[in-house]
Amino acid sequence: MMTKKMMVAPEETRKGPWTEQEDLQLMCFVSLFGERRWDFIAKFSGLNRTGKSCRLRWVNYLHPGLKRGRMTPQEERLVLELHSKWGNRWSRIARRLPGRTDNEIKNYWRTHMRKKAQEMKRALSPPSSSSSPRDSTSRFSDLPDDHQNQVIEGISLFDDKGSTITNGDLAVSTGDQNEEEIAKGYYSMDQIWKEIAFMEQNVISSTGPVYVGNEEHKEEVAYSFFSPPTSMAPPPPSSSSSSSGNYVSDSLWRMDDQEDIKMPLPTMGDFFVSDYGNGIEY
DNA sequence: AAGAACACCAACCGCCGTTAC
DNA sequence: GGTAACGGCGGTTGGTGTTCT
């Protein structure tokens, strides 16, 4: 039997970068038919693209509500907070950052956490060791990617596969394997967290508390990356896009579940004042 | 000036959940 | 209830621009 997973796209289906013409065509058809029925749009528009490809292009690039440019410090902080809470639930995190896509946040996370991990490696690595022919940097970079994710990017309290380290099992997550790593000279996540907390406390004049090794520390440590949140009040009741000319689709940044609603977070009004100011929907 | 390394980001892939039939 | 189609999500890759050596 032919299952959907065995099915392949027709050979003539276009791949790769989108042309301006294709963008225009897609925008036109989305405006006509809405952000649904992507397969239909793909076929009907004459674009030799899959529905998935069309959707992705729209969501990640063409959507009028998208923000461009670097993440603001507030956004960075929010990403950090939310990632510490939800792990690699990028789309969910993205809903908390109007104008940002899951792809963008994912990319940001990978890039910046890697950078952070590298900075940390440098900070943590002893000046030089005569006992070892290689420095700590090469130790890390010699690890396979997956392994690096666990050892380095685990600073998020999640491995890069998205496994959440839940209540009290930080030590379990770092587990046997990490003991082995430590024995080999790798750093445990616990150590990494301690070092990050220490560095952040020294480098950034943070007043946030830093705890390591229990459930509380997940968020507390997250705050310690940057200055602590100044406001944890619920969003202002009037933060609506209705008065704005900006078009922000409900489907992209709506709240998706009760947990979202319950979660206390800094007001988004704090974040998007200038370039996205009025286009916020909750 | 040239090559290497790094950073960024768009796009694809595979899996999974939901929906329609 | 079973199956196929579709849409969404997270992981990964590859191209390109920028910075470093």
C-alpha cells in the first residue's frame, strides 16, 4: 500500500530559494484564499512548489507581520525564559514573540547558545595544560554534534533534542553519561550552569537570584542571564492590533492553550514599542 | 589580498497529530 | 475504524555574507 510517507513530490516540483516572482504569486494567492489549504494554493497558483514549501515561505518570510532585524535584549531574555520553561517548543515560544517565527528563534538559539557555550568554554578552560595535547576547545569540538548538544547546548536545561529536564532530575539528565564525560574532562550541565551563573553575576550587573540544582533554578538562572524581569504583570488589556494598520494574523501568534494564559510573563507592550508596537495580539 | 572561520538565515526533511472521507 | 491528505512542528542542512588571520 502506498502510504503518505512513501509518496514523493512530483519530480518537477521546484526547490531551493524563492524568486521574487514566486513570492508575488504566493502573496497574491494567499490574499485570495487565505492562509489555509496550502496544497490547494500550491497547485492553483501554478507555483511548482509543495504546499509545505508555500506555507513555510509565507510563515517565515512573506507574512506581513514579521519583524526583521536583530532580536532586542527583551526578546532575547524572553526566549531564554521560555526556553528554560518549554524547551525546544519553538512554535510555542514564537507565539510569545509577535513578529518572530519559530524558525528565527530556533536559528537564534542555536547560533547564540553555541556562541555562549564557546565563550564559556574559553572562560572555563584552564590557560593551558601540559598533561593534555589538546585544549578544552578542541575537546568540545571533537565531540560529535549530538554530543556537543548535550554537553554544551544543554546549558538551556534542555538538550538540543528538546528533552525537558523536569523537576529534580537535572542530575539524572546529566546522568551516567555525563559522569563519564566529567571523567574525560567534559563539563557537566550542572557545572556549566554554575559557571554561567557566576559569570553572569560578575559580568552583567544582575540582581536576580541564582540557584543551581533544583527546580527553582531553571527560571532563576534564566533571569540571571540578563537583568531580571522588571515586570511580571499580565499584558495590558488594550494591547490590541485593532487600531493599527499592521496586519497580524491570528493564526500565527495566537495563544494556543490555557497554560499560556496562566503563565505570568513580562508585558509584551514593554517589548514592541517602536517597530511592532501596535501589531500585538494575544 | 586571499583563504579560513564564523555567523546568520532560508529552506528542506521527516515525523506526528488532526481532519475528511 | 481505517486510510489518505494536509498542516504544523522540530531538526538539520546548505548557501551567503562578514570577520578574522
